[in-house]
Amino acid sequence: MLTVLDDESTIRRCQRQFMRALRPHVTDRIAVRIGHPGESFRARVFRAGGLDLWYHTGVIGGERYLNAFGTGMPSAGDAVSSTIEINIPMSGLDRKIGGAFARDEQGRVFLVHRGRIGGRRGVGKYLFETRYRGVWSEARDGEARSAVVVIGGLQSPLFARQLALFVRKVQAIKAREAEDDRQGRISFEEDGFREECVGSRAVPEKRDHAAECDRDLCVSDLAGRLRDMGVRVGSDAAGELFVRDGSGRIAAVIEVAAGAGPQPVERAVGRLMLRSWKLPQEPRRLLVAPGDPFGKEAAGLGIRLVPYRWDEGKAVFTGLAEALGGMDDAGNRE
């Protein structure tokens, strides 16, 4: 289980490591005003162009680190509002503050968030807990236990991308809530991949949090690769990805395993089988996993394996076009 860190010197080192992980991505420094009409302050934000992310860091009242994040490209002098603040107490525990650092049994440190998000009326912790999907876990939080979102591992070379994905998901939740209000909460469902739907809501048993953070990025990279191939890809509440063929039917369901171990692979296979049996026509089943966890056994289950690996911070998929080949113009060109 994760344990939230409360030692002042440890938190200070983690905060410095947090900021160091972002520096190589900085492309611009821009003077803006952060806040909203009637309550804003002058600040210099750092923009990471490749991540489509800007951030501002500082100290509030000598008690907590301010880490504000937004997306897009602010113009000099503009008034901007942050999408999410991942503020962290400088020492001790404060469950009223959203952000924290937490350590697992192996000594790895993660940036986590308790779900306290701000914004207009109706945007808060309840909205976050009911809408956010990602890597949820339980953490020892002093004498209590808290459900937290694991944003990413500070030691991971993918940490900056994991953080940017978290910010985009929060932005999508807030935007969707505003759209719900304008539409009287009537749902107009359309096909299309939605990053904010990647991951789970529940807090399951002990897991490899680092692998799960990597997995969510892999799902996003896979959706992007499929779109580049001309595939009609979407996601839904039952699972992460599906592919429609030229006639509009779901021709393939896809699951990504969070590692090559027995538990993550079995969970992914289980989701594939449960999702496919309910469809009117049997779809193609694709298991995306690092390495080859099944070998020839996968074919016996009617599953096509698509191995993936990481190359310069991006997931690369082997045999993806072949796995989708011949699906009635579903879009299977490399």
C-alpha cells in the first residue's frame, strides 16, 4: 500500500524532483495573470510545448507548495485560469490539500491527488470521484486511509507525460460538466476516443502503480496510432477501445494489459471475453501487452496479441496492422 509522506525534508526533495522532471520540456516563459476577474496575481508561467502544458510553482503562506497547471499557449499579459492545482503541504499531513507524495513498499515515490479540484459551482471532489478514471489506489494518510489518484512515478522517464495526461483528464471532466449543464444533462453519445475515460474508478488490491501509470499512456498512444492508420476507434464505459468496420458494427475490441505478469494479463483477457460475448456478432479480440505473456495459448482463446515497447517515451506497437487486417475496410493501413 502507498504511504503519504509527511517529513519536511523528504517532501522538499520530492518537490524539487517534481520540478526538475519538467524542466527539460520547457520551451517558453510567459508573464501572465493567474486567477479570475477580481482575484488574480502576476506570475511567470513555464510552458512545455511538446506536452501542451503550462505551469506555475511557488509557495503559499510558507505552508504549502503551489503547483498550478493549465493547457494551451497563453499570450503575454493574458489572464489565465489553471485547470488543476496540485498543491502539497510543506510538512506534515493536510487532507484538505489535494496533492501529496506517497511511497510504495518498494521505496518508489509517486505524485498523488485526493481529488479536491476547484472551479465554478458544481466542480469539486464529488464530481472528480464520480467522473475521473485513471490509476486509483488506497494510501495510508496518517491515521486514516484515503482514496487517491496516482498521477505518476517521480523516477519514471514518462513522468512528465503522465502528469500532462492527468491535467487533460481533469480539463475534460470540467468541460463535460459545463456541457452537461448547457444541455440539461441530456446525454448525446458519439463514437470517439476520450482520454478521460481511460483507467478505473475502483480502488482494487495491491498493484504495480508504476506499470498502471504507463498503461494509461499506452492506451492514449494506441488510440492515436489507430487514428493515424485511418481506423474508426472509440472508447466506452465497458472497456477502453473498440474499432468499427465500414458498416458501423464493432469489429474489434482491444484491451491493454498493465504489465506482462499473470494478474494484469488475466484481467485484460477477462475484460476482452466479457466485452465480446455481448455483441451481436463476434468481434476480433486484441490483447496489447509488453512482450509475449501467452505465446501460442492466446490463439487458442481467439485472441490476437499485439506486443508493445517504449521508444523515446512513446509506445510502439508490433503487428498492429496485421492484427486488424481484413476487417471489411475498418481502416487497417500502416
